[in-house]
Amino acid sequence: MRIPRVALAALIAGLVLAIASHPAPAQQRLRERLLQRMEQRAGSEGEGRATPATPPPGSRVERDIAYGPDPRQRYDVYLPAQVAPGAPILVMVHGGGWRTGDKALARVVNNKAAW
């Protein structure tokens, strides 16, 4: 029995769509494992790399304020002990291409929060 070309093309297109529409769980698991390994390596490369940030004494931190619907869309605000009217504001976006790193790591925060 021969399958008409249109039916064969539809079958192939359906298979491609089915495969392409379900890579997210595997991709997400792979991404998480890669991030874990990168953080482990970063932690072994030098002091303070994988340790949590320690803000300056007297300062206050408001953590995980949502800026979008995704649970990963969160930012932290570091407030100094003494706030002066007209004081400058430092907005810092850590590197990582929005995929790696952590906004709470010492290497990301400590040298900036001291200002």
C-alpha cells in the first residue's frame, strides 16, 4: 500500500511539531544542571565566588521583589543605613545573559553595596 505524498508530508509535519513542542522539560533540566555546575566551578575558583552576599553593617535588604509574572523575575533592593535626600541610586544588572549566576552572590553584590 502506498501513502500519498500529501499524507506523508502531513505525517512528517505532525511528528516534527510534536517533537518541537515538548523540549522544554528536558531543556530546563539540562539548563539547571549546567547552572549548578557553573556555580560549583565558580565557587572553587576563588574566595567569595559562591558565597551569599553580606551587605554593609546597618544596611537593609528587601529581597525578591517581583518585576514580572515569572518566579525568576525578582530583584533585591539594598538600602543604606543612613539615607540622604538626593543621594544617587546605583542600578546594577549582574552578568550572565539572564541565564547564569545569582543576584545574591557575594561576587555580584559586595563590591557594589559597599558604595
